[in-house]
Amino acid sequence: MDDYFELESKLGYSFKNKQLIIEALTHKSFKKPYNNERLEFLGDAVLDLIVGEYLFKKFPTSDEGTLSKIRASLVNENGFALLANGLNLGKYIYISLAEENNEGRTKLSLLSNAFEAVIGAIYIEDGLNSAKNTAIKLLEECHPIIDLQTLSKDYKTALQEFTQAKHGITPIYEMTGSYGPDHKKEFEIEVLINNKTLASAKGKSKKEAQQKAAQIALSILSIEDTK
């Protein structure tokens, strides 16, 4: 992939040095002289600061304990994977064929790491303000409501409340497949909104697959709602 215009448009940031975005999107399995681990390390620290400052200003009367709980619900693997899915980041990453065959483009850890690396790359090239503008824009797109009560809910509950409030409908979950031996089975679940499949995911249990599918669906609907 040589054209990053679509991704940069979603980010709201255009890289002057395209090698930075290439490195940010390169998983270690891709076997290049570089990968995104160093940028991921930096992006993790930058995002911790950005989200901390954002919450400090957004909730001027909240105490340290409350702010820490809200930040912890945003600054984690699931939270960053949600933002990555909002960018459709899995489409752009460079991974090995083995990782590709192992559903690497949908792995929460891989998506989260790539998102951190992208923010780290923006910070390296253009400083904290640009990284902050990008991160906060995506955060607010994927989280229409940011407070402890909302963020502490599981994804299925959050998706149901979102679809009922916005569309007056309830999501439906259907199992579309199960794979592997009984001791290592994997389940695939689709979530349907208005009888249309919006997202699907796999998990080691039906509950895990449902939660992952709900997380992806919530991200998609939240972004569509802001357009």
C-alpha cells in the first residue's frame, strides 16, 4: 500500500515523512529492518498524557480517583483497539502471511499497538499539539459520552443503549460458526442491527465473541453518528 490519503483523511493529519507512517503500521512479523514497537512505546506515553490532560480539563470538579478510573477505562488495549477500528486501521497494517492467516488484522493487541505507534509517529513529526488534536478527535468520535458510568458498562450493554436511544431497536447476536477441537474451540458471532450485519468477531467463548462484535459495532455506529 503506497497511498495513505484515506487513512490520513481519517486521522486529520498528513505525514510529510511517509516513512514514519510506514514504520508505525509495520508489525514485527513483517520482517523489515524496522517495526512499530519503538513508536508504540512512545505513543503509549503520549496518549497517557493527552488523555490525562483532556480529562483534567473536561471534569474540573472530579477528584483524582474518579479521573484515574475514567482514564483507565480509555487508556488500555480495548480502548485503543476501539479507536483503531474507528480508523479501520487493520486494513493498513503490514503483517506476515502467518499473522494474516491468524486473523492478525482483527487482534485487539495488534490494533492497539498500531494505534499507539501512529500517535507516536505524529508526535515525533509535528509535536504534542498535532498528536493531541488527532487523538482527541478520534476519542470523541468513538465515545459520544465520556463519563465513568458510561465507560464502566460492558460493550453489549453500551451498544444496546446506543441503538435503542438512536434508532429504537435492539441488536441481535447470531453465531455463524465454531472452529477447532472442544478443548480449544473458537466461536464467531455476528451482530445485526435492523436485520443487517454490522460487525462480526471471533472469541474463545460466545460471550467474548459477542463483546468483541459489540465493540466494533459501537465504534462504527458512533463514527457514523458524527457524520
